[in-house]
Amino acid sequence: MKYTEEHEWLLADGDLVTVGITEHASTQLGDIVFVELPEVGTEVAKDDEAVVIESVKAASDILAPLDGEIVEVNEALADNPALVNEDAMGDGWFFKIKASDLSPMDDYMDEAAYKKMID
């Protein structure tokens, strides 16, 4: 698992990468009340806005961590956006992207580096 400075987590399985936000981020945001997911088939470039989340505290954009195509979204978040708060690192994932290039993953943090950043 890799982590971005924007508090996203990435889990690669071949060229398919699942993206979500960390428990730290979900705690900082507070209760999440709405999630707007991208459409399956959408081509994104690294740092494009991919997801909009709204919490009781703020609205935030989740950026695409890689270039690629959105191949799956977590439909469960439409009915239950609180899943992000309940299980940010598991069932609260946002989307899966078929990455056109995995090399940017090398620039992201491992868990130890991420924990050091948030301390």
C-alpha cells in the first residue's frame, strides 16, 4: 500500500489500483454525508479531480493519483457515504483505476513514511 501527501491510499493489483482516503483523513473531515464518484470509463490524468466528498465540516476534492481509466467505482457510497468514516481503509474505497503507467507509485510514501508525516 502507498500513501500520498493528500492522505489518499493506493493498493495496486497488477495495473489495477484501488484508491481511497486514509483513516486520518476521514477523521479530520468528520462525518461524510455525500460522495460524488467519477463515471466508469472516465480517462483521468494525475492530479485531475476524481471525487468530491462533503462532510459536516467541509467539501474536499480527491485527486487522481495516476493517469488511467476509471474501471470501477464503489456504488455503496451513494447510499452510505458514512462507509468512508466506518472503514476508510477497506469498504470505504472510492474507485479503481487501470493505470497507464505505474511508475509514479514509486514516488508515494510507504506506511512508515506516511505515519511520520501525520505525527
